[in-house]
Amino acid sequence: MVTDTAQAQLTEQRPNGPNCEPVAWVARFRADPVKGLVSAEGFSLQGDQP
């Protein structure tokens, strides 16, 4: 278990298109066992698999 805090920058996402509801506000982190919460930029749960 990782216990950490971080300040998030929320990004707006509109899953049904740019002019459609709903609006979702999303922040992404990944939990590193040594570093705690770190940016999820460039991280994929699918890895490099086809």
C-alpha cells in the first residue's frame, strides 16, 4: 500500500464529443513503491503489447 499526497492538475474530458455532456475532470497518477505518487505521463496499462 502507498500512502502519499500530491497536488493534481485537472484536465477536462468530454467523452461524448466537444459540445456534449457530461464533462469529466480527470487527474492521473501512478503509485511507485519508492517514489510514491508520480506522473502517469507516458505510462500505459497495456504496455507495448499489440
